[in-house]
Amino acid sequence: MSYAYLFKYIIIGDTGVGKSCLLLQFTDKRFQPVHDLTIGVEFGARMITIDGKQIKLQIWDTAGQEAFRSITRSYYRGAAGALLVYDITRRETFNHLTTWLEDARQHSNSNMVIMLIGNKSDLDSRREVKKEEGEAFAREHGLVFMETSARTAANVEEAFINTAKEIYEKIQEGVFDINNEANGIKIGQQHSPTNPSLPGAGNQAGSASSGCC
Amino acid sequence: MSNMFSITNIKNRFISVIAPDIPPLPSAHNHQLHRGNISGAASNYQLRMAHQQKKPDKFAYARPRFLQLLTIDELRASADHNVRPIIVPRDTNLLPWGTGYAECVNSGKSEWNEDQAAFARQVLSDPTHTHPDLPYTYFGIFDGHAGYGAALAASHQFHHILHEKLVDCLELLLSRESDNSNQESVFPHPSQFHRRVSKDELIIGALESAFFNMDSLLAQDRDRYRDAGGCTACVALFINGKLFVANAGDSRAVLSQRKISIACVEKKTTSTAIVPATSSEAGADIQEVFAVPFSFDHTPETERHRLLTVARLKPHLMEKQYAAMEYAKRPHMKDLGQRILCRQGTMKGWTYKTLTREDLRMPVVTGEGKRSRLLGTLGVTRGFGDHDLLAINTGTQIKPYLTPQPEVVIRDLSKIVSIPDENNEDGDYGILVMATDGLWDVSENDAVARTVFQTLAKYPTEKHRYTMVAQELVARARGKINDSGHWRLADSKAAATVDDISVIVIPVYQYYKEHVEWEKKYAELQQKRQSVICPSATEAREDEIFLVNGVEKAHVEEEHEDDEEEEVVVEVNRQQAQATIDLEEERHSNIESIKEVVELVDNELTEAISALYAADSTEDDKNSEKDSTVDTPEKTNKSTQQQQQHHRNRNRKDKR
């Protein structure tokens, strides 16, 4: 399936906060209660539609364990968007956000859009981090914020799609150099601003894609 | 994808892959420079490539199956040349015994990662059910060039070919009583050509002929499928308690080992006596880490002698374009008539000769080390494929200089006497690292061995510790990209590799353990068979074991001395094999008459073997250690006694 743009995302955050589950929920619309430790990096992809344009998201899901940190750092390069995830039921994953953010800022291109995500919102009874705290952190560091649940799928679509919208706006504003692939954006063959043959318009998400570009 | 295959693109890519240090030339420019038969050859080449485009791929491009990169999106992401992600299996249980694997794509010299890897766990089963099934494990690593087809085909097909070859000599491989004992007593007349062939030679033969068959298969496929390019092949085979490594090309297998030297052991014991708490630390500090090569690189430089012999015996292959000569410096027209330092043909030393016009031809082998080239084009001289490969600029056929013939190295795991402990959990069995030249170009063997054990120490209990080793090795060889877009090694700022990198990390000890367990099961079943046939035999056997228990220690020590020499054993322990055969034969004489019993036992055996195979790699270490310590003496006991018996036989024979 052809796309107008391809955006590369990276998902980062402490181990066990639900990075792989967020990806699985977004690409496959399912939840896996027990997920193996991610070793290295895994990939996912899905087509979405923004402003009537087909946009492919290529998502890099990284290992959260400290041991993988140096390898993960090399994956920030060439990412247009990042989902920085913490677990609302584990305070320490929130406390580590500053380190993650420093890493991300240092190793990515300066225009990378970062979305802060407080995951596991379904476990409200075990909550250790208030929603307001997440909002405050995001405001302070200029991030977009959302609480999600990979289990119930609440806000998962929105998290990925809102990030894409922000990147798309930056492209429209001419902030991104879209000809440099190191910025995490690739132009596809489908360029026309409005393509009548496309199913649906606006911010509706397309189906999970398995086709080739 | 189609636009990528425009002729010039292909050609440029093809040239840069084969000879990366030679800048790609636009073909038109090329024609103007060299008129006559050269441009003719080039246009033939273009015609052929144009024709090639219409043919399909035999196998759709994919990464090794155990990586589970199933969609084109995942494939594309994994081939990101700007980031070069390190890919490891998402499910480490797919590889046997926690075997580690990691890979990384090149920095842009070819669209896809042209390395491939494969493994297979198979069983050789006897159709007549007289022998127990023989399990084996195979790993292969293939470094492709001038396309991904050859390596991809090898990763899909090689193990099937190898399996067929092993099945071909099945009855000889499985037999324990074989006809050798009879042959030994009757010395054939020399004119009868009666040669005894060992099991090792059969396995080497299976590997060698499989290499040749794989190459022929690629030759046959040229008519129907797109040009596959070529690839190296490095294959490890664990069978019958032995490790066989067969290699053709410049991929490499290296055994990483560590040893506590005797002086250090003393130190360790004294420190244990004084301060027991630090003993393990002291032990860890003085462990000596070293690397033993298990393959030899085949490059124009290392194979210079063979290549020049080919050129000398078949001068027409050079098509009057090349010289079977080597010059200390490149001769020029202005040097004609002057003396020049050179070596001719297969000479090792250098001598002077007067420069003639013929000396201005390009030497068959040029350059040194990693940059050495055959016919100015190819940097690797053994492997599969390359059937249509032509030399840059001259269009001369390269394939006649190449061969799929592997060199095979053997290690008899049952000859290693080492009981792994917490300081050295792999014992003297070591860790086998198989990797493409992406790793070896920038890492010394010993440095790799150090990284192996450093990383294992960091992850003492993790199931994926060997994967971490593979990942670390790839990460170091790939290095980091700097601001100007060059890949640099982290520690030295030297250039990192821009090539594809693939690494397999194999804990060898597990295959010894596996074999011991298999032997034990086999012996138990033999015993069962016997007790069914004649119940008194069981008692006799117990006596036998008890009787030799004292001998066992001496025997082990004796073997340990052999081991200390640290040689790669390329020889069979014929005595042991023969002795086992003798004993087995006695037992077998009764068996044949009672077919039902045999069948019953065989069913059990099949179950036992499948149980063995199903055994989780994460099985309790304590248990397995206990097993191995119990098993080893029992095994050696048997062989010691049998050896004695064999000596007696031999003496009798010699007298005759």
C-alpha cells in the first residue's frame, strides 16, 4: 500500500511499563498479559490517515532494561516521534523520566516530537503517580501528555495518532527537512494533497497494514 | 523496487560490493577507455543482466526464520542503513540451548543484508530399527556478495542436502559393530584396495559433498531464476559427541576458551585456605582467556598458491588479460626494459626480472590482506555461486578459480576432561563464535574471546546470556555513527565495519552433555534388551562397572594430559570405537533372533530420544551437572576395559 509519508517512531521508557504492549495494541488490536522481555529492538507498522493522507508509522520498540541503554541510544537517530512511557503504578518509572528525556534530547534530532505516556490507567486502584503530576512534567518539558491503557486500549490510538498529527503539522510549517531521511520522515509515492480514492478522511485510522510500499 | 534495478545501478552496486575500494565507473566512460573486446564483454554483461532482470527470485528475500521478521515492514526497518539496528531473536527459545544470535545490516553498500544464517536439529533414524536414532545439530552462516540469492538459497537448502548426505551413509554411521572387526583379522592384499573408512571421514565426506552439491544447485538454478550472486559458507555440525566445522570463504569460526593455569590454581587454593571469601574472585582474575581458530579464511591472499596454480595449469583462463605474476610495485609502461622485483607463479620468494610488455597485464592476485583481490574483482575465493561472475573491466570468467571445497576441523568433545563449575560454567568446552567478516575485519580473535567471557560474567544466569554476547559483539564491530556519518569503533575511533555483520554464539558444553545423555539412554536400553534376552547379564554388567572403577581415575588423568596440549583433534579414537563395537557385537548376537523384543525396546528408545530433545534448555543446572559427573566415568570405564580388550585383539593380529 502506498503512503504519502512514513514516520519513524521510537518507544522508550523503563522496563515493564508496557512499551511492547502499547505497540501490540496499536498494530494488532490485542493485549498480551504476559509479554517476554524485549531484547534489543522490535518493529511494528501501521497505516493511519491524517488530513486525507495515508501515513505509515514505522515503530521501533526498544528494550527498557538498563543493560540495553547504550544500544537503545543509537536508535534515536532517525526518529521523527518518540513515545516516552512510564507506569502510573510504579513511582520509580516516573522518577526516571528525566534521564530518559536527557538521553532522547541528546541523541535525537531537535525536532523530534515526544509524547509522554502514563500507561496502565486501568489499574487506578494501584496508582502511584497522579495524572496531574504527568501533566505538570509534560508542561515543564514541552511534551504532549496522555494516560493510556494497553489492556483496555484506552487512548492508545490517540497517543500514536496525535504524535503523527504533530509531526505532520511541523512538516506543513516547514520545520522538518523531509528530504533528509535521518529525520525519520520519508516521502512516499502518493503526493497529491487530496486523493479521492482513499477510504475515509480526517483522523480515522486505517487498518493494520501488511502490504509493501 | 523496480527502479533500483536499472542497469547502471546494478552495475555500480555490483562493483562496489565486490571491490568496495574501486570507485564505480560509469559504463559509457568505461567503454571509451578500453575499446575492442573489453567493451564487447561489458555490453554482453549488460545484455545478460538485462535478461536476468526478467527472472524471478528463487526465494523471496527474508531474514533467518528464527528472527521472526515476518512482514515487509519489519524487513525494511531492520535494513535501516542510517541506524543499523542490531537484530536478535525475539524468542530466544527458538535456538537450541540458548544459542546466541545477532545481526546488523551494512551502512548502505547494498539495499539488503546479504548475510544469512540457519540452524537445524535433526535425527538420523535407522529404517531397520536395529540402531538407536542419532541426533545432530547444524548451524550455518553465509555471507553473500553481488546479491542476496546465493546466501538465501544456502540458508534454505544446505541442511537438506547435508541431511541427505548423512542419510546416504546411515548404516555406517549408526553401526556400532560394523564390519571393521572382521576386516581387521583379514589383511587384504594391497591390490584389493581395501581401506577402512572411519565415521569421521564419512561425516567430513558428507559435509564436503554437500558443499559441492549446494554449488551445483546454484549453477542449475541460473536458467530459471535471477542471478543469485555468491556467498561464503561456514557450517558447524554437532554429531556423535564431536564438533565438525566446515568452512569455505572468509567467514570464521573461533572457539573462545578460558583456563585456570596450574600456578593460578595453587594460588587459588592457598587463598582459599586463608581467606575463603575471596577465593572465587581470585580465581576469576587469573583465568586465562584465549581463542582457538576453527576455520581458515579463504581470500586471494591466503589462497594465492592455489589460484596461481590454477592460472599456471590453465593459462587460457587468464584470457591474455592477466599475468600469473606478482610484482613488488605496479609496473608501468615507462619501466619497460628495466629490472623489477617479482615472483612468478607459485614462488614464495622474490627475484628480479626484466620488465616486458606482458608484465603490464594485471596480476591474477593483487593487494594484501582484506584488500587482496582475485582478477582485481573478488575478495573471497571459496564458497557457493558466482557462476556468472565476470572480472571488472575485462569480463574474464572468475568461477574457474573458485571452489566450494570446505576445510573441515574436528573437535572430539568426549576427549575433553573438564567439569564446569561456577567459575567456568562452560568448562574447557568453550564457546564457539561463528561470524561473517563484518565481525572479524574489525575484531581480533582474542578480543572476541575476551568480550565473550566479559559479557557472560555480566549475565551469569540469564536465559538470553548468549544472545547478549552476540549482541555485544555486533555492537562493538558496528560502532557508532559520528556527525559526519562515518561508523567508528567506540574505543579507538578507528573505522568500524560498514559491512553486514552476523554472529552465532554456541555453548559447546551443552552438546557434550546432550551426547552423554544420549549414550546413557542408549546403554540403558542395551541393558534392557540384554536383561530381556538373558537376565543374568545384568548382574555381570554391574560387576564389570564395579571392577573398573579403580582404573577410571588413571584413565582420566592420562586423557587430561592429552588435552593440555590444546590441539585441535582431527583424529578418531579408533580404539575406543572399535572396543565399543566388540562388546556390542557380543550382545547383538542374541538379539536378532527375538524381533518382538527389539521392537518393544526401539519404541522406548524413540520416546527417550524425543524426550531428550524436548528437554528444556533451562533445565536445572544442578541436575545436569550431577548427571554428567555420573555419566562420564561410566562411559570411560566401559571404554577403558574395551580398550584393553582391543589391545589384546591387536596383539594377536600383529603376531600373525
